Amino acid sequence: QVQLVESGGGLVQAGGSLRLSCAASGSIFSINAMGWYRQAPGKQRELVAHITSGGSTYYADSAKGRFTVSLDNAKNTVYLQLNSLKPEDTAVYYCNADLSNGFGYKSTHWGQGTQVTVSS
């Protein structure tokens, strides 16, 4: 059993910052990659940022220069630092984890989501 527990969402004014955390727990042998997606009402879920266990990162164009993703392998925790927030960043942010059980089997897991609201 694997759980992803998110925290750090909230309400901020435009230009403000938040730091999202997502801790994976349970039957985890190793992390291949973890990432963050977001979904606004009436829109498709979209990838925001992604990081491999080796430290390679990817950012959506909308996130470049403002957001930073990081991974603490020892704590099985991924972070997303949100800076210079804009109202259009308002969405539910979901954590995703690509895991390995040590026997060559991979699995993908999702967190329950955390709300980020940016006021203008």
C-alpha cells in the first residue's frame, strides 16, 4: 500500500508564494520520479513540474522561472516552491509518484490534491 500525503496549499495574493509538500509512504523500495499536476475547474489536468530521482527536472512553460521542484529521496518527499503567483495559477495541485518495488515492477500513484487559490 502506498499513500501520497500533500500539504501547503492555501490562499495567497498575486505575487505571493507557497511551498507544497508531498510525502510518499508505505511499500516503497525506490522512487523513479515524482511530479506535480494541476487542474482548474472545467479544464484538463496538466503537468506543472517533474523530477527524477537523479535530479533531472522538467517545467511547463507557465512554470518556468517561477516554480521550483525538488526531491528529498531520504524522506520520499517532493516539494514545489511556487513564487510570483498569478490568479491563473489557481487550481487543485496533485502530486504524482512513479515507484519501483525492487523486483522490476513499477507503479504510479496520485495524491488527493491540495487547493491553491491566488487572489488579484
